[in-house]
Amino acid sequence: MQNNHHNGSQTIAIVGATSLIAQHCARQWLQAGGIGRMVLIGRDAARLQGVADDLQVRQPQARIEVLAGDVTQAASVAALVQHLAAQGVPDVVLIAHGSLPDQSQCQNDLASAEQAMAVNGLSPVLCAEAFAGAMLAAGHGTIGIIGSVAGDRGRKSNYVYGAAKGLVERYAEGLQHRLAGTGVKVVLVKPGPTDTPMTAHLKARGAKLASVEQVAQAMVRGMARGTPVVYAPAKWALIMAVIRNLPRAIFHKMDI
């Protein structure tokens, strides 16, 4: 069943591989060894190639490939995954792409709201669904999906993004249910605010952000264990439990 395990080398595919968190996960996987092939997937071939070149220098033995395509369209996602699976179904897939939209822009411009929902909600779902089918046929694999603590409760400061990530969470829960006992694992990772280019504006306002290395480490560890939900850093599990359980009357008075 496990087609590429006989030589001890794994295939890892990363959707949204130009994201800083994804790059740090890739470095950690390559550093740990045992990776024969890594496929970097995203929209921008030139940027992907830059990431591939950097990773190749770090790990000359691994075969690092680039696959460019539109991951927001169903037909394109199906074609990408089919193409990849034909050369061997990946053992590990990380779905890491996303964007942090401006909430007020989403409120004032429906096209921005639509774009934010498509990129952060529908697109990760389509990618996970396509890979889940391929892994199920192969009988094994792990899919990591990046959600967000923002998906735990709708807050006025980012509810369009939060709603997209809430959709991803409900989807991951159902996929875990479907794949229970199959040898295919799904890990939903919920990073708190992380120090990446996506959150530079938050940093400028003095927000406390987790280091990208720390978040990537928690993700890689959680995916290796097959933990169903991973908060990164772990303290966010507690913070969000409090926020989720605040009575509405109190919550509505808060400026968060």
C-alpha cells in the first residue's frame, strides 16, 4: 500500500509554499531528513522557484519541485492533484496559503469580502478534499490544514476572515470523521498572531506576535503525531476557550 516507504523517503507537498510559516515547516522537515521529494505548490512560479532554490541549498539530497497553478478554482485544483498523484501520492500535505484581509475593506466592498472568503475558506477546502481522495486510495497520509484562532469566535475586528477559517474548521472536523480508522490523518493547525509579513501592520501597532519558528515547530510536531487540533503556540487553546465561552452580553461590550 505505502508506495514510497520502502526506501524510507517521504514525499511532502506544500500548497502556498511561499508563505513564511510554510517555508519554516519545509526547512524543519528537510533538516530532520528522510524526505526524498518535496513539491512546492502556489500561484507564482518565480517566487516558488526562489523558495525551492533556498531549500535545495539547505538539503541537496532532496528533490525539490515547483508546481504552479490556481488553487482557488475547482478544476485547476483537481488537475494539479491528479498530476501530482500520478507520480506518487504525497505522504504529507500542508495546506498553508491564505491572506489576512482588511475587515473594513470587506465591509465596504463585497468583491474584497468574496475574495477573502474564497482564498481563506473555499480554496483550502478544495485542496484538502482533492488530496484526501488521493490519500484514501493510497491507504495512508497526513493532511495539515492551517486554520486560525480567528475561526473560534466571530469578532468585529476580523469576522470575514474568521468566518472563512470557521468554515475550514467545520470542514476539517467532518473530514476527520470520514477518515477515522482509514490510516489518513487530518490535522487542523490554529496559529495565533505570528510574526510574518502578513501581520506586519499588527506588529507596528505593538501586538505581541509568536515567532514563526515556534509556530512551524508546533505544526511539524502536531502533524507527526496526527493531533486533530493544534494551537500554536499552545497558550492560545486557553485564551480562545475563554473568548469562546464569554457570555454574549459581556463579549459585545469588548473591543476585540
